[in-house]
Amino acid sequence: MSRTQKVVLVLILSTLILGGLNMWQSSGEDEYEKNGSTEKVDPNDDRDNSKPTEEEAEMNAYEQENYVPIQEYTGEGFTLRDANPKTGEIAEENREEVEKAVEDFFLDDYKTEVKVHNIVSAIDGVSVFVESIGEPHFYAFAIVPIDVRNEVVKTDAVWSQEGQVESAIRSGLYVMAYEKEFARLDEFLEEIEAEYPVVGMNIEVAENVKGNGYRTPYYFPKTSFKPMYEKYLEEPEITREEIKSFLDDEGFIPSKMSRITIRFYTEDSSVEPNEKLYDEIYNKLKDIEGIPGGRYTLILNDNYINRKSAIGEKENSINKTSPDKMEKK
């Protein structure tokens, strides 16, 4: 199946994912669900199949317009479904006001200093993507409502999706507590990129459109252990040693309460993911020691990413893991 035909499947998935403010970056961003399809050929169909159908021609145009090599992508072109471009225009005209409102929101509600990287139009407001300053390190976003008719930015009504920022902070605390192990994971994945024809994403993607926690070019961790977030709100100046000691005392078990998703893309835009390459990386990941405890998922995509959705997973992506299959103690 050609990449052009596969895009049909991607459009269906993208339609479900890009649900504006209330659907942005749902758990589908963190867990890849493989989709497949079969095609039946009618032996009595006498159409000239050597020529692209009208649908294929339209899809090819969509592909050329919206798919870019992962090495070139920094988040430019990212679009929320049903977004009103006017909200972005109004926000940009009042950017200083918007940034201050969001910075104050994170400081007041989450005891965290942040800096703004990007503002993206939504249905009735804007999503503002931020990065924390210092530790715990994470990326997140907040939503600023905008009255388009009166061109008013509602800086007193900034909000975030339930649990989104809390989850982002937990991921940063998890990395703080296991600094040595995550440093080993970083080193290992850099070695993989140097040895095999694969690449990660540009970190600007995390800064501009992936506001869902700690991230590197290769992976993002998640943990469901809520007490660490509550401890952080009580002691926002908590150190690495203190958060690690707290987790040990509270019975935190990384292999049962955390997951780490690793994504690679083929380096060459003309090469599709293949099982031999995937299996070699998978086996090395399975055998490596000294990396963080958790349940691991490894995904290998082709070289292209949808610039509108910031999603690289497609029908040809390879993912033989599930959180239950590769567990590191």
C-alpha cells in the first residue's frame, strides 16, 4: 500500500484527535493504537487502475501540503480543529497581556514559573504552550478565552484541562527523582540514533505544540503516582534528593506506576519502517540496564509527520510493544 493510500487512515484518526480545546493532546498522544484496513478487489472492475482516482489525487495533494520530514518540523502549521484564526490574531495583538496572564496562572495555581513558547488559535480562545523554568522540567499549556466580537482577551478566566498540568508536573518530578537513570536512557537513545538510520524529533516540537509533560527528542514519561504532585504543591522548592526520599517512603514502584514511550522516525524520507530495524532496536532496549523503571513502549514511524496534527503515527508505523510486554524494574 502506498503512503498516499495510507493517509486516508491518518485523516480519520486526525479528525478524532484534533478536537479543539477540549480534545487537544488526549491520551491518544501518549498511547499509540494501531489501525488496519483491508481492500477487496472486484475482478469485474474494468476501470483503468493505473490512473489515480479523484480521491487519490485529492489525498496526494493533501499529503504534499501537510506531510513534512521530521527533521524539518518545529510545530509550524499546527492547527486545532475548528479553530477560529481571529482568536490568534487578537491574542498576538495583546501578546504581552496574554503571556503575563498565563505566567501568573501557573505561578498561582501550580507554584511554577513558566515561559511562553507558542500561541495557537482555538474555537473561542487560544492554547498557550509553555515550558517550566527550572525543576521539575515539563511542557504544558493553558487556555485563554477570547471574546472575538468585542476583541477582548479574558485574562481573568485562564484555565487548563483537568489533570493535564498535574500530569505534566508529575512527569518532571519522576525525572528529577531518577536523574541518573534518565541520563543513562538519554545516552542509550543517542547511541541508537548514531548507530541506526533513525532520528528523533526536534525539541522545538515539544516547546511549541506538545504541552503534555517532560519530553526529549526521543521519549516522554508518565506516572500515575499522585502523591508526588501533592508533595510538590506543599514544597515547590523540593530537591531531587528530597523527592526521591519521599517516593521511597511512600512506596512508589516505577515498574507498576510509570510508563515511558519512545518514538523514532526513519532517517531517510524514502525508507519505510521495517521489522528488522525495529527488532534490533527493541532487543537492545530490552537488554539495556541502568535505565528508569517503568513500562516501555517503542514506536518506529516513517520519516514524515503531519504538520497540522503533529502526529507521526500511521498505518505503516511499527509498535510491537505494550506497557505490559516490556517492564523495567
